[in-house]
Amino acid sequence: MKKSQDYLIFPLDVATIEDARHYVSLLRDHVGMFKVGLELFIKTGPDIIREIQKQVADVPIFLDLKLHDIPETVYRAMKGMASLGITYATVHCGESQQMLEAAVRGAAGKVHLLGVTVLTSVSGSDIRSAGYVQELADDVTQLVLKKARMAKSAGLAGVICSGHEAAQIKKACGASFLAVTPGIRPAWEIRASDDQARVMTPARAIQNGSDFLVIGRPIRDAEDPRLAAQQVLKEIE
């Protein structure tokens, strides 16, 4: 049976290996996965992956670089990422299914690929400004579902989506197709001012079908990050 901490992905959104090492040591017993994003990877390169593996060999690592390029470049990049011993990686569900299929070939079964549908910071007005048809701007969920179906067809393991779309993605793509949800704000931390447009509490996201929750700032910026993580786990339970 899945434990509460197995749902929790903590993003190491810090600038140095030293800071990352601090949070890995602090939270290793409270989270199910550590995520490395662009800021940290650009500063440290693959060394950060090896550092986490050295500290917590039994905790999966999610390398979130959101690849988006021509198919051959994505294939080669993913092939290199797969050699690092990571468990999850991301690629944008952009304009071409061929790019997603190239990522799958590059992963060669060594990495579970997640497609980025519509970032949780993006609103309907943003979609409209980007030139999408009015129908998709009025209902962002329809755009997310279109991208999720493309990811499923290309052979990806799941998608990154908001908790608002998780249930419909499960219905459209099957229960085993993963829904990984950022933009999660614990009930005690919801704010009126937030750069995420489509947020949700942990409990509600899981009820909607989310398989993993990416929760960073509410834990990282807390006076006691370990206690904040414990509070999040209680909400999940």
C-alpha cells in the first residue's frame, strides 16, 4: 500500500550543492522523491545527481529539465539523462508527437517520462495571448487533455498537470497513466497572492487522482521544513 510520503516530491529549487545537501539530509525520511530542476542542474551539472545518490541511494530522483527541441536533439539529450540513474524526467508536450517518441527512444526503458502539458502558472488569458483558439483559452482542461492523449500515444508514463485536470486525465488515458501535480498548497498555506494560477490542496489533489504531489515553497520556506513536511503528510493521510 502506498504510504503518505510516497506521494510527496520535494523540488530542490536551490542554487548550490551545499543547499541541496542540507535539504536532502533534513527531509530524506519525509519525502518519497527529490526533484532537480533547471536552476540547480545548470549550476552543478550531473554532480548533483551523484551527490543525492550518495546521500540517499534508495530515494528516486526526478530530473525536471522539460526538454523541448527537434526530435534528434531530444533523443540524444534523453539518452544522456538516462545514463545518470534517474527515475523520472520531463519533456514538453509541444507541437510534435515525433519529439515525444524520440524522448521515449532515448530513455530506452531506463527512465519514466512525464509530459509537461500546460504549466500550472498559465491561465486561460495566457493561452489566449499565445494565439490558441478561443475554445482552448476558455477551457484550459481541453488543451491539457489533448496534450495528455498525445503523450499517452507516444509512450510516456504520464504527465505533469494541475490537480484540477487529474481526474479527467485518468478517465481519458487510464488509471495507470501517471498524473504528477505541482501547484500544491497545503490548506494552512493557501495565499491570495501566488504565481501559480491553478493551485490545490494535497488532499483534494489525491482525491482527484494525482499520483504524486510536487510541494516546494511551503516546506522549503518554513521556519522548520521538517515539521512543515510532517504537516503535509498529515494532510495526505
